Amino acid sequence: MDKMLRNKKAIAFFMLPAFLLFTLVLFVPIVQSVYYSFCEYSVLMPPKYIGLDNYKAILSDKTFVIALKNSMFFLVFSCVSQLIIGLFYAALLTNIEKGRNLFKNIIYLPCVLSSAALGLLWMFIFRSSFGLNYILEKIGIKDPPMWLMDTKGAIILPMWVIAFVALWQYVGQSMMLYMAQISGISKSLMEASYIDGCTKPMTFRYVTLPLIKPMVATAMSLNAIGSLKFFDLIFNMTEGGPNHKTEVLATHLYQQGFKFSKYGYASAIGVVLLILCLAVTLFINKVVKTEQYEM
């Protein structure tokens, strides 16, 4: 094994397939998107270089501003809510013996289900004519909320509804990451803290939380990138409506690229989305400082 690790030709041979796959599937499309973002490009015409015109158009696009605001709302809501609730579930389930696997599977189950199917399901549940509103009317509530149509407020009701549905679907992923990290902590550390007089909340605060900080940073980065790229639930529940009020960057990109065939403009939105993902990931890694401990 040591001889093979010193053989640069063998290393290059085994890395070549992964490198080619990475280049063809990820790097080349990114470079093409960056190029197309400086072009006027549609079904009827080949790419024509127009400089920064697409980026200037973004600055005056009111729908883009709404989409950016909604994406940032999802970013903050997802990172905060999944961090708190995911940690709560992880801490709770690692401290119970009976029923742990059952509850863990129940919470994680929505993560493995189709987002498109779940989006349609929740869309029917929150439709104004039937579903939840039908039940509310039956129990005496005359004017139930217009869950997916109300456009009042800085953050409109449909955005809160979709955000809580997304939390329900993806919190199991954060929980599993935290549980995996917590299970790797030596029990002797926990026992030592109890001997020193720590309660379970104090042990979690001063022992568990510092040791799982690397996983917190990883989970927050995944949540942040996922929330910025958020598409399927919104598209199936509202399609960006009413009147583009629930658009996010991914749905706006889709509409411009595949509905209106503005490939250059859609590529510019994609580049902005890529820069946001990189910036947020770097910010999280900078803010959530991690240290390596022996566990």
C-alpha cells in the first residue's frame, strides 16, 4: 500500500475517472453558464456577447428583488430553525432507549420522499376551497386564512407556510448529522461531567455542543446552500405566485430560462446564485469556528 501511495502514476490513474467526471458534469457547465451570462441567448438565436447587460437588467428586475428577499428569508429561517430543532431532536433521541429508532425513522422519513409529491400533497392541504380550510369551516371558523394566496406583510403568509413545510421535510437530515456526531463522543466524558456535578443541560452546553461544532458548521452550510437553491416545494405549491410574490432565485431562474427562453439572463441569475452560495458557505465557516478535540 505504501509503495502504491508513493507511485504518482498509480495515483493519477485512479484519480483520472473522478477528475473527468467532475470536469464534465460540474466545471464545464459552470464555465459555460458564466460565458452565457454575458450573452444574449435564446432558442431563436445563438449566443451573442453583450457584456454586462444581463447583470444590469438584474438590478432593475423587480421580480429578482422579490426572489432574492424570499431566498434570504429561507436561508435565515432554515439555518436557525433546523439548527435549533435538529439539535433538540438529536439530544432528545440520544438520551432515550425505548422507541429511539421508531421516532428517528418517523422524523427522517420525509427526507427520502419525493419533494414534488410532497409539494402537491401540501398544496391540496392548504388550498382555500378544501383541505385544512374545509375542516376549519366545519368547526366554526368562518374566514380561515388564505394559506397560499395571502399577499399582506413584509414576509407573506405563503412563504411562512412553505418554510414550515420545508422544515418538516428536511429537519430529519440535520438531526441525523447531529446524532452521528453525538454518538461518537466518548461516554467517559459524559460520566466525568456528571461526577463533577453537571446536570444534563449543563453537560450538553459545556461538553456536547463544543465537540459537535464541526458538524454544526457542516449542517449549516448544507442547509444554507439547500435553502438558496430551494425550488421543488415552491414550484409545486405556488409556482411562484400569486403575482410572483413567492418567487425565489431558483424558480425565477427556471421561469426566465425555460418559460421565456432567456438563457443568457437565466445564466446571469445562476451566476449570482453561485456567488451567494460560495459567500454564505465562507461566512458560516468563518463565523462557526471549530477546533478538533479527542473524543
